[in-house]
Amino acid sequence: MAAFPVNDPLENFYGNDVGIKGVVSGSPVIESYGVVFNLTAQEVANEPEMIKGPVGLRITLPVQEDETPSLPIPGDLIIINGELSKPQGLRNPGGYDYQLYLKSKGIQGLVYVESGKIETVGRDPSIFDGIIGNKTQLETISAAYLSKDVSDLLNGVVFGEKDIDSEIKLNFQNAGVTHVLSVSGLHVGYVFLLISFLLTLLKVKKKHWLFYLIPALFFYAVMTGFEPPVIRASIMLGSLTLGQGIHREKDSLNNFCLAGILILCLWPSQLFQPGFQLSMGAVLGIIFFYESLLFEYKKLLNKKSVGKAKKPGPIIEGLVLTLCATIGTLPMMFYHFKGFTLLSFVSNLIIVPLIGAFLLAGILFLTIAAVFPLAGPLLGMPLNFFGKTILVTLYGINDIGDALGFLWVKRGGFSIIELLLFVYLAFLIAGYYQVRKTWVKNTVVVTGVLLGICLIVLPTFPKNLVMTVLDVGQGDSILIETPGGFNYLIDGGGYYLEKDIGVSERVLLPALYAKNIKKLDGVFLSHNHVDHSQGVEELLEADFPVENLFMSINTNNDKLLNQNVVPINLLKRGSIIEGPDGVKFEILSPDGEVKPLGEDDQNNASLVIKLSYGKMNFLLCGDIEKEVEAKLIDEINEETRSQDIQVIKIAHHGSKTSSTQGFLTAVDPELAVISVGAYNTFGHPSDEVLMRLENTGIKTQRTDENGAVEITSNGEWINYKTFVNSQGEKQ
């Protein structure tokens, strides 16, 4: 049972090399960075400490480009040595809680086996070994008679295997049909149809179906890893079959509730998982709206017709079904994934039936080829052609979407008011309420009065400045939201931990969409180092709307300087950008001298920005070092120095070459934020700097320990909170 342990037994082992003995509990997946599989550890040791299992771990074995890895088999008892780390939780606005996801799978730690070596010492027999062995045999048949892309696709839709080319995954995602690659109720439904067809063909009475259905669905659930959507769908279909067998009228809502309750009893943490929420939301949308919307459509269709009543065709029924599932999942799509593609209405109508037919044909192919191997090549040819046709169709749909360009809706989750309005409109459109003229008139009057009150009252509420120091790993990125609704980004971070995923895709865009920011009024680049500039470049490449680009007069980032999409403003000491809401950006460094910069000169050419709102001031130091800090102490005019600095973004990730005692004493902030990556190889932040901050009495927050730090100010005070450990304080 996947649950949330009150005390983490691995707490004292994180960040250390450990020896592990355990049983492989999941099929290995080959990723771009190595082989990944789950392990149920029986022993975890870091001398002299040892804990006894079972403890769920996710293992990563590095693989060289031209190397064919030797994969462990589920049930293997193995011994490995590697570095144990704690999975990342929610660290940024709009971010992904990987720790929560793994906990829902019963996994508490990550292990990186640098040597890539595994010692197999035996097997741990399981009652499911025979079924797992059959699955492995079927996957081997698929690989033998189908091309790799079609074989991977078949293994994905039949068994839920994740070893699918990243480009193919991206195309399914862009078309809004990525759900067909994860085994879900849709797949169980097709398996149920196949079993029903065979039972009907064999003239088995419906009251006896359950005796065949339960073993078949259990067999399928084991092969797909007991995924909750499979269990949910199996329970619902089992209840439906039982009801038909005893001649009881079906009640979809009761079956739905029964399935949900049983799953949450077995796996409570599923409640917080996007997959569970989307699966249940889609079914709930279909239960509540499908028949009602079809009824409303039939009324419109037959409003002026005479004679025999017209019925909606299969295309209309498919569109209505897709619409109902979309209504049920849309709030979760925006909350978890910050977007939704209108292309999914077309792609679901085309791709889902094709995948269903491919799934059924694939099951028949694998079954026949396993029993009659000589039939494998003959049956594999048409199935391979069918799979290729699906992929070509998918690419064509995406090409149309790219040509149109406006089909993606990007935003964060609904507010409570938006959610209530969305649900109300859904039930209204589905015909649950009768709309009367007097009702419409009263609604318009009440809405007008409420809007008028809002227009009068809302401007009197105090507006806040929000500064979020994002956790971009070993880099800098700060998001500024002003009281007047203007939005700015200072630096964009760079080389994120996951090499194949850009920092903008992993951190910046989710944060922007989570805060419903549709454009940036300005982006500042402090200096031309990749850990500050890469995210900015990625944002522009992603065509995210940016009104202005602000860079140091000494910048030498040719890529940004040569682009002609966003206006460039070169800044120097004395430059001021001030908005109508009283928020001011004042540049304190560098001076106005233009000079060529080498790699070692970049840090001291950083923009130093003083952000001011009301009586509150924030000093953002880029990567300056002690030489510039000394100049700032000496050269900042008396008026500026007399203004208190409440918050400082510590320079250069807490490097010992910055944040001198003299500078910290002169600035004397109440709060310091260090943007730094966990486990970085630079030794940041320096123990010396941390000691200076402590000796000066400055409260300090670090993104490697606390995640993103969100600071709010109304111009009179500051309040901050962190995304990890939920620390916060009003100053």
C-alpha cells in the first residue's frame, strides 16, 4: 500500500553512498540518461548504520551512448552501491511535486549507481512471476516482428510501458492525446469489449460473464502494474457486469463512487495525483453530461423537422463524449499542466478510435504469435503498417495545429469563483436548469450591481508588490509582480538539473502560467553567464510575449543583441525605470564606460538593481564581487545610502568572493536570499558568507534548502514565505 510515512527512515542516509540489497519490483525503462527501475529494498546500509526494509527506491543506472545495457528482471534479488538522494517536492509556483508522486508509488528515495554495476544474487519468487514472465515474452514478440517505434507504441498502449521515443511522446502531448500512452480506463474498456465479444461469440450467458471477466481483468491489471486507473475501471465494469447478471438496472454514479472509495482505501495518496484526478474527472463528466448533452442536441436537431426523429451520428456522439470528458478534466488540466489544446477535440475523435483498434489488433497479434510463432511475421506486417499510419496521422494533426498556431490555451488553475462559475455553466448548458426570461433579466441586474460595487470597492484595497526568487538550481531568476499589474523577470537561470529539459519549460513557464501572467513587461539580464541568460533565451525562443529587454551597457550576449523581436534597452549606473504604480528600478552598477569583456569580467559587469516600492527597498546584486561592492559602498550617493535596504539578493550564489563584511554592514538588510543549487560543485554558498550573515544578524533563506522564496510588500512592510518547509515571517 502506498502511503505517507510519518517518519522518513532514510532521513540520515540522504546525500551519502549506501549499499542496498533488494528485489527489483518494476520493469526497467531506458531513458536518455540511463536505465531506471523500482526496487523494494530489504537492507539499506551506510556503515555503521543499517535499516531493514521494505523501503521503496527508484534506481538509475548510467548508460554510455553506444552501450547495450544488461537489464534486471522483476523479481531479481540484487546488491548495488550508489548515492541516495531525496526526491524533490514542490519548489516553485506551478511546479511539479515529484516527491508526492513517488510517495504515491511507495517510493521514498532515489539512488544513482555511478558504476552502473548490479550484482544479482538470486530471485524472490512471486505468485505473479508467471504473469510477468508472459508479459516479458509478449514484449519480446512485439520487438521481433514490429519496427521499434510501432513496437514501443504497442507496448505503451497494451502494457503501459514508458520506453517510447521522446519525440513521439511530445507529438501525443501536443495533440492533447497523451492519455492514450498510459494504461487507463479507456484501455480497460477496449479489453472489456474484446472479452464481451468473445463471450457473446461463445454464447456464454451474461449471468456467468463475471466468472470470466474478473480473472481476465486481474490478469491484465498484473501485467500493467496494478495502476489505479485499471483497478478503477475494472471495479466499475465488474459492478456493471454483476448488475446485468442479476438483472439490476445499472447505476454509473454508484459504480463510480464504489471504485473511487476502494482505490482511496487502498492508496490514499492517489487523491493528490493528477492521473487519478483526471481519470475520475473524465468519468464524472461523462456520467453527468453525456446523456443530457445528447438530449439537448436531439431537441435542436428535431426542432423544425417533420416525421421520423433524427438521431445524432457517431461523429457527433464522439464529439459530445470528448466534450464531456474535457469538461470533467479541464480544471485539473489548467491546475496541473497550465494549458489545454483545442486540437484535442479533433485528435481525440481521430486518434482514440485508431488507438482502440490498434490495441485490440495488438492483443490478438501477440496472442496468436505466442501460440503460433510462424504467424508472427505474417500478422506483424499489417499491424506495423497500421501503427505507422497512426503516427503519420498524429504528425499531420500537429502540423495543422502548428499552422493555425492559436489552439493552445495557457493559464493557471481556476480561482474558487471561476470554478463555481464553470461548474454552473456546465450544468446549465447540459440542460439541468431551465432558463427563463425573468431569470436572465434578474441575473443581468444583480451582476451589474455586483460589478459596480467591485469597481468602487476594489481600488480601495491595498495593492502589494510580490517578488519571487525562483529555485532554478545553480542560477538566478527573480519574478516581480507589481501592484499595477506589471510583470518583470530578472534573469532566467540556466543549466537545470535535467539536461534534456530547459529551465524555462521546467520552472519559468509553469510559474508564469500558475500566476496567470500572459506577458512580461520587461526582462532584465544581469550579465552574460549561462546560469542567468539561458532561461531568458529559451523564453524568447518559446515566443512568450516580452515587451522590453533590459541589459547592461557592457553585455556581449550576441544571441539576444542580434534578435529583432523584442526592443533592447542598455542600462548603466543612473538609469531608472519607473512604473505608474510607484515601483522603481534604479541601476547602481555598472558605470557608463563601454569596454570589452572576457569570461572572467562578466560577474563585475552585472546589473545591480535597487527595486523600490513605498518605504521598502530591495537590492539585487547579480554576480558582483568584492571589487564592485567596495565601489558601491564608496560611490552610492548619500540620499541612496540613507534609505534602508530591507531585502538583499546575495551576490554570486553566496560565493566567498562576494558579500564582504563591510558591504553587508553598510547595506544592513533584514532579509537575505541566496539563489543556489543543491549539491553544486562550486561550494556555494561559502561557509564564510553564511557566518558573516549570521554575525550581522541577517535572516537568511536559501533556494537549495527552502525552494522559491516569495516576498510580499505593501510599501510599509514585507512578508515572506518559502515553498519548502513553509517558513514565513512578517517584517
